[in-house]
Amino acid sequence: MDKKALIVASGNRNKIEEIKSIMNLLDWDIRGAGEFDGFVLPEETGTSYEENAFIKAKACVDSLKLPSLADDSGLEVDILDGAPGVISSKYGGIEGDSKRNIEKLLGELEGVPWEKRKARFVCCALLILPDGYTHTEWGIVEGYVNFAPVGEKGFGYDPIFVPNGYHKTFAQFEQSEKNKISHRGLAFKKMAEFIRSITYGNSSL
């Protein structure tokens, strides 16, 4: 039997591979939106994680007519009143430029002591089916912003985020270890459980 198609509304290869690893849906052909010629992801113009995830997943469903997943994630720093938050991916001025994003954030936290560098990663994972049914899951992990980037693994803000209970950044974690506790890991494990719980038809897969 052919595998069922599930689209991840993202052009970030690292994110797509991470999601596939987390979900472990062996009966599904999980593909990134960038694999489809002519399809261009819309700009994220929402004011919340959920709005941005919806914009991307809805565009995929409307164009490709296949079940589509999207997520929007952000790093929220308490002393910066929750910034960078929903604009995390373009905080430094250029969408997806992690180096600039990190440099700007660390510059704003210069001189701030460890105990005041509390932060959290937030992930909203959103699924839309071709019949319009929508399902959302959330993942949140608390931690601190490190004083400098450390580690070569991961992507985004991983080199400066130290989760509670650990003494290393996400960029120092092995992928399997990170997936167990990360915001994206928590959100997409719950999403995978939901997908496994339903079958195709009547607002279902």
C-alpha cells in the first residue's frame, strides 16, 4: 500500500528533518513544501505563532490539496518582555539569518547576569486537512540564554539556549536527546499521537 502524503509547510531542511525524526510516522510520506515546483510559501504576517502556522499550512492545503503541517516557533526572553517572540526568525533584520539574530539578542543582554536571562522556546504545531479540519498542539521548554554561542549541532537559537536542568546548549545535544525535551519535540510528538489516533475520512486522516 502506498504511503499517505503529509506536507510540512517549511523551506527549512533542518526543521523538516527534525520534524520527520520526531514524528516517526513510518506509514506516511512526509515531504517539505519546497519539493513541489512552483509552490512558494507565503510571508508570515501573523501576530501570533498560531496565526503564522495557519497561514503556511493553509497555503499548502489550498495549493497541493494534501494534509499539511506547519509550525511557528520563537524564543521568549523575560527581561526583554518576551522578545524576540513571534519575530524570532528575522530578529536581526534578515529572515533566517541565525548568526545575526543571535548577535542582536546577545548584544541586548550584554551585562545581564545569569539569573535574569530566563527564557523559553515556544512551538505551535498546526495541521490542516483538505476538508478544512484544523488541529493544534503546543510545546514549551524553559531555560536560559547563554552568554555566548556554544555547540555545532541544531539550528536557529540552539547555540545560546540552555534548558532547565542541563549545563549545555541545545546545539550540544545529540538530535535524539534534544527531541525528547525540545519545544518542537514536545509539540510534534503530541501531533504524531493525534495523527495515529484517527483514520482518513470525516475530518480525519
